[in-house]
Amino acid sequence: MSSKNHIICYQCHFHSGQCFCDDLVQVPTNIRFTIIMHHREYHLTSNTGRLAKNTLPNCQIVLRGLENQPIHWNEIIQKDELTFVLYPSENAIDATSKNISAINTKKVHIIVPDGSWRQASKVYKREAALKNIPCIKLPERNYRSNYHLRKSPKENYLCTYEAMSKVVEELESQDFSALMQKNLEKLVNVSFRNRKHCLPEFSQGNV
């Protein structure tokens, strides 16, 4: 929480009276996540990428679109990890433990383009460093989104945090995924009570 006047929480970006950070549950996933987010998206209280950063032990947000601040992929992609991009490219494989056989022998790192389908595709197509990184996608399921803060472009679409929870469910634990769903419910419920966005004054590159 911001120390001066307790106006805005630096974690959830809600006003102090609406802050729900103490109610969130930490999810002990072993997967490392890197969320690539447009800097304008970071200021929105409805963004679920920040929820991931606040509830997953090894999750970072890297902002894109900031002038003279390129993404330093050499610091993000580590050779001792099995790295994937969560993006349904033509050659993407289903994110299942069967397909990712190294899940038990090598740490998994998943790069998550955050935002709309159009925004996510821009990240994958424009960042040359991702061209040699294999893509994974969610298995074909009848998904039902519980994220009601933005209108989904199509049925079966999930928000960023939900998509990450499904990956965690497939690769690690249904219990972990259930905890993430509870966290999302808290965000949605608080957002319905307070739809104001925080001031865009906190982001500077990696956050």
C-alpha cells in the first residue's frame, strides 16, 4: 500500500478502501512465467497480468512499447530452462504434461503475451527473439471464462490469468488452478464495486 495518504495500492492499483491484496492466495507453482505487457495495459485495474505477478512466486511483468526501452531477451530467456511461448501458432503443441516431457527434469519457463488476440500476435510476430522459441497452446476444451470485466471477442476465450491457470492445471495441479480461479473471482468482485483506473505513474520498464 502506498505509505502517503494510503490512496493507491502499488500491487493491485485499487484505492486503499478497495485493496484486496491481503485476501489473495499465493499459488506454489514451480513454473516461471514472464508476461509481456503493453505499458498502457499495466495501469488498468482490470488487467489480470498483474494479478499473476502478485500471486505466483516466480512471475515477472516486462513492459513493451516504452520509448527507448527495448526488451532485453538475453536476460529473460535462460539456457538452463525449457522455454515456451503461450501462443497458438501453426506449430504450437498442446500444453500438457505428456507433450512437455521435460517438466519433471528441467524447469519450465513460459512467456505469456498479455492483451487482446491482436496485441498478443504483435508480440509474437515482432519480437525476433521469439522466432526460435516453441509455442504452446491450451488443449481443445469447452472453456468457460469467469472474467466478466471485458467482453470476450469469441466464446471459449480466456483472460491472461485464466489461460495461465489452465497451463498450471495441465502441467502441475488442479488444486493450484483452483486457487488461481479464487484469486480471479476476488479481482472481478472488487472491480465491479470500483471500476476506476489508477493513475499511470508507476511503470518503468520491468516491474
